[in-house]
Amino acid sequence: MAEKVYQCTVSAPVNIAVIKYWGKRDVGLNLPTNSSLSVTLSQDDLRTVTSASCSKSFEKDTLWLNGHAEDISASKRLSVCVEELRSVRRELEKENDSMDKISQLKVHVVSINNFPTAAGLASSAAGYAAFTEAIARLYDLTWTPTELSRIARQGSGSACRSLFGGYVSWEMGELHSGADSVAVQVEPVEHWPEMRVAIMVASAAKKGISSTSGMQATVASSTLFQERIKNIVPGRMQAMKQAIRNRDFETFAKLTMTDSNQFHACCLDTLPPIFYLNDTSRAIIRVIENINAAAGKTVAAYTFDAGPNAVVYFLEENSSYILDALHAVSKHAEGWEESARNPTSVKIDDVASETVSSGVSRVILTKIGDGPRILSPEESLIKEDGTPKNA
Ligand code: DP6
């Protein structure tokens, strides 16, 4: 008789930081030099789907990521997450005789992203959040998202924030063990559901220098960065939380842009300097400035991660005004098909307009969203025999 295959399928969201995580105080445990804060994006548009399974018939812990098989034990980040979850399950099995002894079994995990991996679109965040959540559910762990965030953090720092929907902070903590370096929900989606997002893809290519090595170089060489972590971020975290609680978009937007600018300034202050922004990114900044100037107030905010793609935040009430202007400078990009746009009233700088027009290949229109979801068995990526469906 074929061995039983246990399985569970989940999806997890992307999050985009408005106060950036950049710098580790402990590389092994992925402990940050500063707290950070993000907005979780809707899984209707961007998500990682992950199925986790285990069975006596499996020979080694394997992950199929977007169709490519990887030995989990060969990756420190993946194996830390699996082993931590396994040991929690093992304890439960010891306490409760009726539980199947599945912690002894090897796992097969199949994961797919519906967006370009490593394009600066936070694929590692959604990926490690889904990986952690799927195995936790496979093991029937009843942990809170904050407890699970301690494990996801060790896969990829920003992943800890993808275990919640809405507005999420990652509190840096103080302990050497990392026990207090966890994600917490600042406010759920329902508190301020009007937040909208346009992602302007300036390059879907794999990024030049990874965030992990980039941040280490910054920690080692930037004096501006020391100022940032000691004297800037603590106050900015408080101000950002307050702006979110008050649903104060102008303050939210100004803090978001200022923090993105400072993060990229720290990159430039690194030896050798790191350039994540390109001409297209800078032209998008110009366009957002034109949009805000024409509105007479701050109605749109840009932010950039470790790559040239722009993420633009705005409120539903200004959606038409902002999308018409963004469309005017990126008409030929993929992604506008389902959005009927009108000519813009905003006077946009000609050079910026041309640069954006030739540099942006795709737009993704989305909004704020909820945390990881458990999917039905029909949505599983794993066959009954434990092999991936589309391999
Ligand atoms: C610029 O979470 O990818 O997106 O912990 O080394 O995996 P590791 O880094 P990662 O870094 C994300 C950096 C960022 C800012 C942010 O998301 O806060």
C-alpha cells in the first residue's frame, strides 16, 4: 500500500516597507539594526502559493521553487525554518500520544510566485512567509503570527512582516537570542482599507547586489547609516505608527518618501557604493513630485527597495487623478489593459516623461491586503503521491 502523504496549502502576501529594514546586528539569526514598518499588499494580485507535505516514502527534504528542485538541507535559511518547526512539532508529539509522528518524516514543499523572483518585488518575503506558514499548518501548530514571525525572520528578515495583513511593524528587539525580534500588527486592513498601490516595474531582471550582502557592506562602511539607526529610525517609527492610526496620508507619504531616500542615500554612502535606483527610478520620483505639486498637497508617495522598481502609495479617493498621470507616462507598459484611463491634467516634465515611458515595462495595480490564507486541497501544488503537479 502507498504510504500516507500529509499535506497543506497556503498563500502569503508581499509586503513593501515604508520604514526600511537595512542592516543586521546578528547575521546568523537575522537580527536587524533597526525596527521597520510595512504595508501588506493584496494576494489577489501578488502572492506566493506553497504546499507542504510529508510522508514515510520521501527520501530528503526538498523544495521545488517555481519548478526548480532544491535540497533544503543545502540551504541554511530553509533548513533553519524547517528544523525549528519540526522541533516544535516533536515536542507536541511527545506530550500527546495520539498525534501522528510526522516530525520524523521528510518534507516536500512546492512553491510558486505569480511575480518575477528577485526583481526587488519582495519575493523572498512572501516566499519565506508562505514556507513557514505551510509547514506550521502541516504540523497543526496553533502559533500566533507573531510567534511564527520569529521563525520566518530567520529565512529572510522582511518575511516576518508578511505573516500579517494590513500595517505591520517588525520590532527589532534587544535580546541576543532574537526572541523579541518579531512582527506585530500596527493596524488591520479594515482600519484604513483605502490604501492603493501602483508598482512600476523598471526592471524585472534579477537584482545586482543582494540585500543581504548590500546591507552588510553598509553596516561596515557607512557613517550616515549609524546616524540613521541611532537617531532617525526610532522617532520615525513612532511618527509612522501615529500617521497610520490617524489615517493621515500626507504624513504617511512624506515619511515614506523620506525614508526611502535615506535608505538609498545610505547605499550611496557605502564603500563601494551601491546603486539600486536607475534613471527610470529617478524619473518616476520627478513624476510623483509633479503630481503632488499639481494637486497642491501630497497625494502620492514613492518608495524603492533593493532594485529600481517604484512602489507608489495613494488613497482610493485620488485614484483616477494619480493613475491618469502615471498612465500618461507609461502607456505602453503591460498592465493597463483593464483600466480605462483619461488624459491627465498634470503638467509632467518632458524628460522625466520620456525616461519613464522607455523604462517602465509593466505596471501592477493593487491595494492593501490581508495575511496568509489557508487554501483548499483542490489548490494544492502536490500530487497524491507527493510529487509536484507541474514538474
Ligand atoms: C530593502 O528581507 O530581503 O526590501 O534578511 O537578508 O533576507 P534578508 O533581507 P531582505 O531585505 C529587505 C530589504 C528591503 C527593505 C525592507 O523590506 O524593509
